[in-house]
Amino acid sequence: MEWRNSKRLYERAQRIFPGGVNSPVRAAVKPHPFYVERAEGAYLYTVDGEKFVDYVLAYGPLILGHRHPKVLEAVEEQLEKGWLYGTPAETEILLAETILKHYPSADMVRFVNSGTEATMLAVRLARAHTGRDLIVKFEGCYHGAHDYLLVGAGSAASHFGVPKSEGIPEAVAGRTLVARYNDPDSVERILKKHEDKVAAIIVEPVVGNYGLILPRKGFLQELRRLADHHDVLLILDEVITGFRLSLGGAQEYFGVKADITTLGKIIGGGFPIGAVLAPEEIMERITPSGKVFNAGTFNAHPVAMAAGLATLKLLETGEPYRVANYAAKKLAEALEDLAGRYGYDHWVSHIASMAHIFFTAGEVVDYESASKADKESYLRLHRELLRRGVFTAPSQFEVMFTSAAHDRGVVEETLTALEEAFKAMRGS
């Protein structure tokens, strides 16, 4: 993997960006990041002339694959009309109506510019609605890079060993209480100890930022019961799962209802976006209706609205789910088979169009069990796949995503690479 052109670009980047990148996980590819020249369908094409099957997909937004022609057409049409107004446009209404059609737990939407902004507003809104300060989150769940929730975080924060960032005052961090995922008793203990002080429980319904960890049967329903019993709000952070598990996200998939929902990634069709959804009585607290302040020059950006609307229209046909889910299923089956055949302790997680492998002897159900996995074996698999033209997440604490562009031909190409990669790992 002699990426000469990428190396030259990275050396330039290191002089002007911290660590040479603008988001830390991009630096996890070794010996240095490869630089992409263009992307199409299921593939990335690099400045070094290489072609990779992409199972990162920008960490989740690209459920249709790269540069889908219908999304491209919608974006080009919008660009012809202008790309920023600072005033409302009809497209934002159309996208919001489409989202709400599939999320009956909510009546209203506020668009923002990222999942981080969405969870930040959701927490502020929950505190205002309840008049309480404390938030319960789960160890290993990542809800964006803001002070409210960057405690016990997963994703790149854990990969680089900083699940609690410097620069967050203890007075802020102390208002976030950390429970154990898949352990409702740990939540109940916190709620009883801090009775009448907790505003909300926030959770990734499926953990997608500490590898892929699935909720045990009844876990999400128990969180709903505990939230109701202790009169706190339940925030489901569906930035990853929204429109990926189903049109109604994790709430439809698992049959659970949120008080506040956060969305991002897929609803922007590959453009920056975030959204907060809730019933009217909660949402009317946001300015200008209420006194929970939120504003943004780029909120409901016309291009993101157009791309998101085109994406959701295609998802409503059901065909992208059929292809993407099949690809993830075959990927998970192959990981299970090959890891066992080549003598690795392993745990494979799979749901819808998401899959992941942990090299560990035990079941992976929470932060603690995921942390026991052999990270070096995962990174060796990542490197061997790169050598064979397959790009998977360069961190144990991310997820493999599939898309509507991962057809049977792409899957077969991947399965061949996987077999060769495991063989090389055992031979090295």
C-alpha cells in the first residue's frame, strides 16, 4: 500500500490541520489516510489510482451508495435555483412532512446541521421542558462532540483514548450520569438516587459508535417504562438508525416510542444535516414559539433538503433496503464462517444494513464486553482487506455499513477478499 500521492497530501495537511485531518477517525487509517478523488456506487477511487469497495459509506449517511443519480439530479435542480436563501423554502416542509409520516411519535421538526447539533438541542429542550438538569446516558454511546454528552463516549473518542474530553468543566460533566447499556437496573438505580432531578434518558437504540451492539429483547421497552414511571423524557438518538433500520427507524423496528428523537446522516442524502422531532407540546418551547433558543444560518439548507427528500422517496420504494440488507446479511454470515474456520474467538453483530465483528470469546452486549475484544486482530483484518480493495472502518469502535449499491457482484467481490484476508492473517 504505497500511496505516494496520498502521502504527499497528508504531509501538507499535517502542517495546517491538527493531526492532519478534520475529524479524528480519518487519521486511524495507517500508515496514513488515503485521499479520495471521486466515488461512485459502492466504490471509492483514490488519488493513487486505487479502487475500494466502501463499507464505511461516510459512517452511515450513504444508504443509496455514492453519487446516486436521483440524488444528484435533485441537487443539480436545487443549485440551478440557488443554494442558500436565509428564508424558508417549500422543500423543507416537504422533507419534514415525509419524516413525520414515518415517525408518529412526533408532531414537529427543527432542522439543524449535524447530529451533534441535534442531540445538543434535544438535551437543552428536555431540560427546559422538565425543569431539571441531569441527563442519563450509556457508557460507549456517542451523541456528538459537545460538552453535554461527551462523557463515557464511544466512536473516535474511545479509539483515541479520550472518552471524556479535556476542556469540559466538571460542573458540566457532572450533570451527565452514565449507565450501562442493556442493563435497565443500572438506570433504575440512578433514577432512584436522583429522584426528581433527571430530565431525560438518552440512548442509541442500537449502539453504532462502539462497534455494533444490539439491544437485548425488552431493553428499550424497559427504558420507556422507567422513563414514564420516573416522569423523565426518553430521547432516542437515531442519527444512525433513523431510516436505516426501517422507514420509521428503530422506533418502528423495535416498537418503542420516544419523547424526543434526533436524526441526521441519511435524512440529508450525504449533505450536512440534523433534526430534532417531538410532540407539539415539547417542540413549541423552541424559539420563536418558546424560549429554548436555537438558530442557524444553514438550518434547513436547501441543498440538504433536496438531497434528503430524494433519498427518502427512493427508500419508500423498499428496493434499497432489500439490496442493502441482503449485502449486510451475507457479510455477517461470511465473517461468522471465516472467523470460526480460521480459529478466531469472535462475536458477529448484524441488523438490517449494519454488521460488525469483535474478536472476543464472549457475547458483546455493552461497553465492558466490547472493550475486551482484541482490537489488534480487528485492525489486522482492516489492513488485509485494504490490500485487497475493501475499505472497512479503521477502528474497532465503528460499524460496517452496506447500501443499495452493494449488489450481488459487489458482495461476491467482498467475500473473495474476506477469505484471502483471513488466510493471510493466519499465515502471518
